[in-house]
Amino acid sequence: MTQLVASPPYTNAFEQIQRDHAGPATIADLRRVAFDQFSKHGLPTTTSEEWRFTNVRPIADTTFVPAQAVKLTNEELVQYSATGSLDGWPTIVFVNGHYDAALSSVAELPDGVVVESLANVLDSSPDSMGIEQCLGKGADIHSDSAAFAALNTALFRDGVFVRVAANVVVDSPIQMLFITTSQSTDPDAMESPMTHPRILIVAEENSQLRLVETYAGETNTAYLTNVVTEVVAGENAAIDHYKLVREASAAYHIGHMHLRLLQRANLSSHAITLGGNIVRNDILAVLDGEGVSCTLNGLYIANGQRLVDNHTTIRHAKPHCESHELYKGILGDQAHAVFNGKIVVEIDAQKTDAKQTNKALLLSEDAQINTKPELEIFADDVKCTHGATVGQLDSEAMFYLRSRGLGLEQARSVLIHAFASDLLNRIGIPSIRAGLDELLLAQLSGSGEGGFYEFG
Amino acid sequence: MLEVSNLHATVGNKQILNGINLSVKAGEVHAIMGPNGSGKSTLASVLAGREEFDVTEGSVVFQGQDLLEMEPEERAREGIFLAFQYPVEIPGVNNAYLLKAALNEIRKHRGEAELDAMDFMTFVKERMNILEIDQSLMNRPVNEGFSGGEKKRNEIFQMAVLEPKLAIMDETDSGLDIDALRIVSNGVNAMRNAERATVVVTHYQRLLNYIVPDFVHVLSGGRIVKSGDKELALELEDKGYSWIEGVTESVGS
């Protein structure tokens, strides 16, 4: 396969950003380096080990243009949220990548908590609140498999900056909504919009917060969401993070999350993928202090010809850390999933306790998953386990349910839901759990996008 | 209520049932006994609609309808209940959810109003007492982590809630301790009435001390080789199944 090089629209977008929204000089320089890297490598192809099963040719073949600002009403906004309501949570909203101050509600936050448009902070605050020292320090933009992160770094227009000061506990979850919607009233103007949201979360020592990142869209045209999230959890900080991908069925979503966890930090992140045509979630967690606890959970549901790829890397750099990982997928029709779970235990990371589990439920003969655990262990006193199972609905359980009077479809739905239930039960915010439960049931019963019962 | 005529069934290429004839009327309790491999459990499974068995000959009429034409769920809604020999563990589905969904499907089929959560709990409470089922069991996943005795009790509890017209118990007694056997039997006896029929499939006579059958049939080689009253079970216990196999040979010759 030939290398795909940066096409003129990306160059145009980059020049426009450098001209109008470059930010402080350090950031403008970072953008330049990132764009050079992107231009050098181009979008990844399946010859790259990291992208072997995920062909992004459809993305490379589409001409994307920076998404234009569109106004949404509050009623329109609510349907995109994780729970079907905004729950009175501090909420920051981006429509087509543009910060919508009117829809956002981040004015009244506890002392020591900042939730802001990243661009606003970079443009207006003289010291940029320390963003320049953190931004781009986590996410890799140099390797050939990191082209999307490089593209984001070069082209990000806006995003979210969250900082929680030391010892501050934020009770209410902080909600971030990224919505892509048709940008033109002219139906013939079938432009494919792209957004490159950038998120930076800094939780200082001993702070505590919950974050909900939601990506949603409603448009028939293909669009690209290419997000990079960087999180720094200070000593003994506790973070509970949720990423919900509810993109429209024609959407491409590429997400890269970099987590840096300092000593005794406790982080759990849940990646829930319900929508999108091609979805890639990359997570790199660096356990960079003793006593860190890191949990990565994931649930993905795909039907039609959708592709969902979860790549996670947990790097144990220091002793006495634990990591737990549970990913579950439900695949129907000709859907394709990739799970790649890498655990690296560095030579100093003695007494590491790492556990990884990946389970997939295939509802059709044509659905497929490529699952691969990768363990790289350099320390000698560690506990690392991994397990992967791929299965179909248990025919004995199906018969049992039917013999009690449940119809074929109901029995299927009950078992699929049961398969997902242990992950749903790990979701610590009740309204999100309930909202997801509903979305899941809607999708299973076929009233959501694409029915699950089109196969034998 | 149930008319089984000349029923033949295979699994794969293996012939298991070789012409079963059985007539069960409302109010009756029939025991089906036989050595391992005689086809007892297959008969129970075919009646409940398990798909891996192929019926190659014969018919089953249940309340005037062709049972073999019905899906398993239709049979359940028409009033057939199979207590499984090996109840299935279903992680992630709690007992109360399954039972309420099942009961409401059956009620819908009968043209009765569905029960809400409150009415449902009132409805099941009394039956829980009979089977000495602890309330906490209702909120546990179906059969997951249950002991053998709890699983069998749970089967009979489901049966008590779903109130079938024809209850089929597939070796419900196997592996039960003395207490569990008593509780299960009490449950079954409490449900005996003039409208309900019960088919008890068992290897051992012991259960029949508790659930006294009206008829006993002995199955061997996929056929009923001897029928009688409860005395037949005692005779069997006395003489062992080899006695029956001798009878089979003489029938066959």
C-alpha cells in the first residue's frame, strides 16, 4: 500500500489555523512540528502494526474541511447528552468544534476549579494558566502510527481545559459535549466537516473529579472527529472518567487519550462506543508513581459494517501499581472489532498487579474481532494475567429462557444485555448507567440505529 | 391432556426414542423410570421443544393441539413447564427479572393483565414460603453460584409461580440431599390438583415415596416396556433395572 500524504485541504486548514488561531508562540511551534510530522508520515496504512486491522483509507479518501459554527437550541443539545438531560452538571459544549458559551454552564464552579474553552485560555490569559507546560507533553506526535495525534496537535482550534486545584473535591461530574451537525442549509453542499478537539485535564494532588466526554452527531455526510485528550493525575488524585462515542453512523472518530498518573493516583476510565462508522480509541496510561491504581473499562456495540478499534497500553513504570482492564464487545451483522491490549512492566515496576480481560459476543457469522494481548514484562516479581474470549449466545441459556415463555428476540435481548451488565454495573454515575441501559436496550431491540435482528 | 403416539426421535444419527405411547390426563401424576440411556430425559426434552432432537415419526397432541409444531416459548405459554435436570446459570439476569418476564408473557398469552413489580412480589411471596426460598435469592443472577439443591428448588419455585398445566420434572431428585428432596416434593405436592398433570422423570424410586404417582412407566431402549401403578416402582427397586431389560428382550423376541 502506498503512503498517503497530506492532502491540500489539511495544508489549507493548517495555514488558516496558524494565521488565525495559532495561540502563544510555544503552541504555534508545537503545531509546526506536529504538522511536519504529519506531512512526513501521512495517515497510517495497514502496513503499520498499530493499524494492521483498521483501514483508514475511507478517511484518507475523503476531503475534510474545518467544520463551521452552527447554532443549536438547548432542546437539541439535551438529546445528545449521556443521560438525556444535562443533569445540572457543569457542562461545556462544542458544536462543530466551536465553543458555544450560551449552551455551556461553567460559570459557577467551586473555588479552585477551572473548566474553560482551551482557546479562550490560550488567547486571553497571560500565563495561559500553565497550559503551555502540559499541552503536548503526553501525546506522541512523532511515531508513524501517531499521525492522527499529530494532525490534531497541528489543527486543533479549541477544546477543554480543566484544572482542579490541590485538595479540591468536585462533587458534580463535569460534562463535555462535542457535537457535529450539518453545517449547511443547502443539501447540495455535501462537505465533510472535521473537528480536532483538544482536551487537557490537570488534577492536582489530592483532588477528586468525575468527567464525562460525549461525542455525538447527526448528519448523513461523513465527518471526522479527531480528538486528543491529555490527563495528568497528581499525587493521590482520584479521577473517574467516561468517554461516550455516540457519533452518527457515517462518522469517523479517532481518539487518543494519554494518561499520566502520579503516585497513589486512582483513575478509572470507561470507553463506551455505541456509534460511528470507523471508531478508534487509543489509550496510553503511564503509571508514573508508586501505588497507582488504574482501571480501563470498555464496552462497544457495533452492527452493519461498522468498525470499532480499541487500542490500550498500560505502562507500569513504578513499583506497587495495579491495573485492571475489562473490555466487552457486542458485534452483529458484518461488524468488525479490534482489541489490542498492551501491558508494559518496566524493570523497576516490581510488585505490579495487572489484569486484562477482553470478551466479545458475536451475534452473526459475519461479525469478526481481532483481539491481541501484548505483555512486555521486564520486572521479575509481578502478577500479570490476561484472558480473551470470543463467543456466541449460549444456546442452552436461550432454550432455558424460551422454555419459560420468553420469545426468541426477548431471550436474545436479555442475554445480550446480561453480557454487558457487569460493565454497566461498574459505571459509578447512576444517571449515566441508566441512560446507557436505555440506549443499549433501544439498540438491541432495533429501535436504535440499525436493528440487531437482521440475521438468522 | 397429553397424547404421545408412536414417538420416534433422534439426535444426530442416533435413534433415542423408538415409539413412545403415553396418555396423560389432567390431575394425574405419571412417573417415568428407566436405566441410564433409556431415553427418559430425551422424552422430557422433546416435549419441551429442545431443538437438537429430531422427531422422525409419531405425534404429540397437547390439549388438542399439535405440540411438535410449536416453538419452545409457545409450549411454555400454553402451559408446559420443564424442570431442568441441569438448570442453566445465566449471569447478569436476575431471578426476579426472569420470573416476572416469564409470568407476564404467559399472562399475556392467557389474556390476563400483566403484573407490575408490586403485584408480582405479592404473588411470589407465598410460593417462596412453600419452597423455603429466601428473598435474597430473587435478586441473585439466575442459578449462578447456586448449590445443586438451590437450583432444583429454584426450578420448582419457577414452576409454582408459572402454574403450568403440565409439569415435566427431569430428574429433579438427582443429587438432592434429604432436606432439599423434602422441600422439592412438598412444592410439587402443593401444586397437585384436578386440572394439573405432572410427569416425573426419575432414575430412583426414592422420590416416589414423597411424590406418589398414579402411574409408573418403565422406559428401556427408547420404549415404554412396562406400565403399572406405584407398586411397579417398588418392584423395580427390589429387582433392579436388569429385570426390565430381561423383559425387553422377551418383548423383542
